[in-house]
Amino acid sequence: MSSELAVLCFLLLQTGAHGFKILPGKSQSHMEITEGAILNVVVQVCHDLAQAEGTDFTFPSKPYTTEAVAVACNARKSSRSFEQAVKSVIVHNVRVDLRHALNGSFHFDAEMFVRGRRIIAEGVQAVKASDKQENFEAARDKLGEILHPLQDFYSHSNWVELGKKFPNSNLLRPDTSIGNLADISRATCRNCDGDDCTNNILEDVIAEGILTSGYFGIVPLVSTKPDGKCSHGGGVDLTSNIKPKGGINKDAFDSSHGHLHTEAANLAGAATAQLLDDVRRAAGDRVFLQMLGISKGSSKALCFVIDTTKSMSDDIEAVQSVTSSIINSEVGTENEPSTYILVPFNDPGFGPLTKTTDPQVFKNVINSLSVTGGGDDAEMSLSGLQLALTAAPLNSEIFVFTDAPAKDKQLKSAVIALIERTQTVVNFMITDSNVTNRRILSNKTGRQRAIATSDSQVYRDLAQASGGQAIEVTKTELPAATSIITESTSSSLVTLLQAARNPGKTENFFFRVDRSVTNPRVYITGRSVTFTLISPSGKSQQSTDATGSLITSSQSVGNYLSLRIKTEVGQWEIRMVSTNPYTLKVIAQSSVDFLLDFVEASQGPFAGYDTLDTRPRAGVNGTLLVTLTGSKSGKLTEVTLVESSGSNEVKGVVESQGSGNFLVRVDQMPSEEFVVRVKGQVGSSSSGVFQRQTPTNFRASNVTISADSNPILIPGTLFSVPFTVTTGGTGGNFTIRATHNQQRFDSVSPTSLILVSGNSTDGTVNITAPLNTPSGTDFTLTIEAEAPGGADTNYVMLRFSVLNTVTDFTKPVCQLLSLQSRCFGACNSSTWELLVQVTDGDDGTGVERVSLKQGNGSLNASQAAGNADIMLVSYRASCCSPDMELLTVDRVGNVGFCFYSLTGNPPAALSSSTKVTQSLFLFLSMVGLGLHVTNVGGDSVTPGKL
């Protein structure tokens, strides 16, 4: 059992899961089906890419694991991000049983075929649109959600009982027939024979190929069904006690139709792979792999948020220099960033967001930055940071460059919420004209402005919350300080220790270097800080000693000190001495790390756990899900919640779930800000004992906020997000803030709500997106509730898919314009070529992309002169390669195939319009249209539509 599967095994710990079973066993579960399909499709994609690039590919051993598949894909450094992506898809699949348990549309219950198909088809469109905009997190969330009903179709309907051997591909398209659907008045079932439901579907339903599904209900008095209809079945389904009694679900071997469980699960797996392949073809192989966290180099993003006011010209030059250095040195290596992000800001504006996977595009955008404005002291720095946080991949590292205070300090709590949810590290590079706590500089009017210590504290607080650094240097020192950026792009970075003290005090800190660790580094920020470093062997070196053996190199600039230390396995100690505020962070490179989620018991009809989209509740027991990455045999021995600015600790009870996954229970969530520290062991020797820590600081809250809405936002249509706020603390007038990442979207929300302790109050955020908003646009909404006086806050962060109404469901078509064949004698000395016109029909959206799916020749595709909706494709190949297949994609992701082959014998009769000059037979087949044309090859073939 793989780690992604075990991660979620306990998410539905119940006997009546509504769908394929959750816990692993003899029966197949949603998690196993989803994981298996993803791994199989990814292996196929990587194999096809290797073939296309002429490189070797070695299939991993079965059963596949994320780590083995990443290695086979030549993307070992992507193992962690791949595992995290697969986990995300599975979480959103399983979550359907918790959040939509009684919505039959999500399970194809009660013959809700049209509504269920709409969820899948719209979801596929949203996934494709999100991939097109490189909004991969939104794509993964939606992908997981729609895979659940897709898989349930085969378990909850009678598709298997009708003798179907292949998936129902029409579930992916809204313009086709799902099947011969049962009328509401059509009887479909009889009573089961006791516990034997093998033959409870009526014979005429099977004979006529009528498609039906079972009704399901768990609420007494209201759980009913029309006369003669089938039930879902099972102990929790109250409709199964209404005649006709019994059920037809195939969720497990012990289900009503459990004798068909294997067939249903296999079809569900094939359907999942079919959907994934459709998404793959629409996106392209590299984009598809990126959606699932696999990239050729590092999985990390290079992300800059830059002040572009006039005083920042020197800073921008430093950013341009370090960007060029990273791109020039890392492209093509395992440290090459997977994504590049830039957000400029000044006053009063910020943006636009640049997000690309092309390093040269990013380099060009950085180099084209120009400075302007800066008429007053403060800039829109937090607005720029907020936009970057919504766009950056999970676990990213962001660098903010500024020399001015934040004008939008009211966004501080929203930014912290995004930091917590994305577990992103934020570093601030704060430049000054002199190394003091105040900065004086001239603006364009000749006035002077200053940034006070209190202004810088906002940046320090955000850096500490994220586990980053607030580096304060002069402009001339900035180029030296940018070394931290280069170091951050290193792959497989882990945090061994992190601490902050304000006010500063003398304190001893401990961290452990294990045998998997390389390149350990120590970062210290603060003024007048001294320290003593002590190695596991007892050797020591003071900060004033430049000749010691423990520190191999060091760099000091402004308030920032960076140390490279000797790699010695064992427990290290660092004794910090200062009365001034300071931060301490120890990082290294290692394959051993961990993933973390807070979970809580579901409040729905089924018992289980769901991952939190908000802060955990303070002062009560809590639960964490910890996944060990980089070692399937490793174990966790200790998980502790450590107060961020103090020494208080709350240790959890660790329960192994198998395959590197652990459920951690704590008796009481801390009321103060905390980090999570884990300790464990890989192997049996002491050198395998490890310690890791989250860079992100977390908070618990007495305020609870929840929200839910239609996950599809349609431009030009009012979109409402209802939310509920509850407080377990003091009631009163709570401040409500709703912020999002789209400046052009109109939004209206309450600014306050009155709450009584222990009770709930509802509110609604109304949003309208402009009509011209592109499909796939990322929309992230954060709703905050702040207690009176700001003593407590909580938030809920929601991500929605923007999707314009799609009316184009047809695949692009091919028309042969010409063909020339010179296949005489030895095939390796002759060639054939063809010219094809690809169009998307009169009502289509236009051809987006044409690529070679099969063939060893050269392909050239370009838009037709004067008509952007027509693509002209020329192809030339050796006669030794007689087959070729085009993959065509239109602008909404409809995928078509055009197949041509030189093979066979000439037909008996030939069209009079065909010029015969050779004895070579040409067989042309267009698979996408299901048509075949046979012609005798020659110097040319009369153009004709296939």
C-alpha cells in the first residue's frame, strides 16, 4: 500500500462509506483506484516523452509508488511534490463523501444521470482551462472532486449488470447520450431473495439496456423512493428497507451486488485513466506532469515581489543580476526552478502577475522592469505579496524587495492566512540608505521619507510567521545578500531548526544532523548577536573565532549572517546571546522530510476525518496527519507542537497508519503561535535519527468559520459564497474581511457580524467577475473573522474555478490537401510527405495546437494566412516510417486524432480523379472521423475531405 493511500485511509473510518470503500482490504477503494490510475498514466506519459526525445526509459517495478515513478520519469527531485499532488487529488476525491454525502448528483444515485454527468463534464472543462492558465492547484482540486462521481457511476448504476465491458466515455461530454435512461415511472427492481440480491434487477431492464441506479437515504421519515425503484443498499441506506427491498451497489465484495465489485472497480479505474488521458492530451505532456508536481528540475518556484518606485533602481539591478545568474547556471540541471513568478508593486497599483515555466520569458520580464512614482512614503507591498501567494505552488519561497513601509497593513492577517494555508516561506529584502532602524531617502518631489522600526516590524512579523528572514541592508550591500536566493533554489531543502526571540535572550538551541543531510547552513538575523556553535563531538567555535573548524564559510551583511557548517552526524548545539530581537534558522539538503495537515472529525452523516481549510480550534484536543517523505521504511517517534517564541511544548500521541503515515493526537491545541517538530529514524543505526521542523508558524483559534459554494464561477453572473462564523470565546461585534486575488472582480460582503458566545451567525460574500474573464483564471477568496479588539482571528480560504459557458464540444477535423510519395527501392533512401488542413468547424472555438502523436518524421504547423482558425500542417518522413498520427486540440480542450498509414494493396477500382503513377498503395485512415479512404499513391493526390 502506497503512502498516498495510507495518508487517507482514516479519512472515512466508517462502515457505511457512500461509494467504493475507503479502508484498504480485499475490496478496491476510491483511493486505490485514483492512485493506481494516476501512476499508470504518468508512467505512460513519461515513457512516451522518452521515446519522443530518443532517451531510454525503464519501467518501475510494480506495484508503482510515487517515488519510483518520479525516478523513472527522471525527476527524482520531484518525488515530494508528486506525492503531495497525488495526495491532493485523492483528498478532494474522498472529501466528496464527507461534504456531499446526501447529494445524489455526486454519486449517480436516484437515477441522477444528467446532473451527475454535468458535474463531471463541467469539471473536465474547468481542469483543462486551469491547466491552460497554469493554475495547477485549482486543476488538482477539481480533478479529485470529479473523479469521485465518475468512479461511483460504475458502482452505483447497472452499467456492469448490462454487460458493458468498457467505460462510458459519454460521461465526459455534455452533448452526447449517456444511455437509455429509465423513466421515473419505470420499475427497475424486485425484492432481493433475503440477503441474495444477485437477480433483483428486472429482466426487461437488462434486455432493453435500460440505465438505472439505486436510491439512497439515511434520514428517517424522508428517506423514500418511487414505486418499483432500486435502492443503493447497505446498512445505512433506509430506502433499502422499502419495497423492492435490497440494493444494487458494488462498493465492496460484501455489498448488495458485491459479486460484481471487481468488474465495477476495474471499469472505474479504466474510466479514471480515460479522463486523465483526455486532460493530458488537451494540456500537453509537460503541462500535465507539472499539474501533478513533476518537473525536469527542482519542484521549487522562483518568486519575486518587487517595489518598482524610483528609489528602487539599484535593487532591481541586483534582482536582474541574480535572476540571470540562476537561470544561466541552473537551467537544465536538477536545481532548475519549475515555475517563475513576478509581481511588481508601487503606489497606488500592484501587478500584473507574471507566471511562466519559460526561464527566458521570465528573464525578459525582469529585465524590462522600470521604476516610476513613489510620491509618498508607503507602497502596496502586501497587496503584491498576497497576489504572489495565491499564484505560487505549495511550499514555495518568495522574496520581497522594498525600501518602503506597507501602505496596505490591513492585509497583514489575510497574508498570514495565505502563508499558513500554502506553507510558503517569505523573505523580505529591506534596503536602506544607512544601516539604522530608520531609512531616509529622497522621492521625486525632493521630500525625504523614512521607514521606522514599527513599519519594518510588519515585515519581520510576516517573515517570522512563514519561517523566512527579514534582511535589512543598505542598497550597496544588497547584491551580497542575494546569495540567500541562490541557496533557496537548491533542491530538497529541509528545516532542521527555527526559532525567534523578541526581545532577545540568552538561550541554547539544539538540532540534529543525520546521515541523509548535506550542506547544512545556519541563518541568523539581528543586531549585536553572538553565539557559540558546539558539534556532536564536543568541539566548539564562537562567532568571533574566524579560524575554527566547524564553520567552513560565513557571510555577514546588514543584519544577516549566513554560515556553512561542517557535516557531522549527531546533535548540534548553538548558544545564542543577545538582548536584541533575533531569528535563528538551520536548513540543509535531504530527501527525508514530511508533509503536514490538520484534520478534524467530520460533522456530516458519516464518521471520519476531513482536512481543515482553516485554523484548528484552540484549547481543545486536535489531530494532525503527518506523512514522512523520502523513506518508506522510516518511522516517527515524536511529534511536538513548539511555541514559536518560547519554550512551551505540547507532545502528541503518534499512531502509525503504515507506509510512512502517522496520525498524531494532542490533548490541547496551544493558544500561542507554534511550529511542528518531528523526530524519527530511518534504519537501525543512530546516524539515521533525524529531526525536522515546519518553517511555517501555525495558530489555533476559538473562532470557527466555514464556507461553501458552487465551485464553478461563471463570468458576468452573480456568485454567492455563504459563510458561518461561530465563537467559543467572548461574543460581540466581530470584524469581517473578505479579500481576493482579482482586482477586476466586484465583491460585496459584510464588514462586521454580531456573535454570541457559543452561537453562530451567517453572512454572504457576493462576487461578480467581468464577462471577459478568461476560463481557468485563478480566484482565491479569503474570509476572515476577527474578535473584538483583535484578540483572536480565523479564516477560511477557498479556491474557485472560473469557467465561461462552453458550447463547442466537437473535435478538430483534418482535411488532406496534398500528398507526395517517393517510396522506391530501399525505404531509408526515400521519403513521403503530406499537407493537411486542420479546422474546428463553423461553430468551433478554433484550433489551439497540433502535435505529432505517432511518427518519426518532421512536423511543421502554422496558421493559415488570413485565417487564424485554420492550421496548416506539413509532414515529411522516411518511407521506413509509414505511419503517422496527429493530435489536434481546440481552444476549449476538445481533442481529436488524425491517422495516416502507407500500407496494404491497391483496391480493384480507382476514382477517375486519381492519377496513378506508381504501384505503391496508399491507405489513409482518419480515426477521429471513423472514415477510410484508399488511393493509389503517386506524385500527387487530388485534395479531398476525409
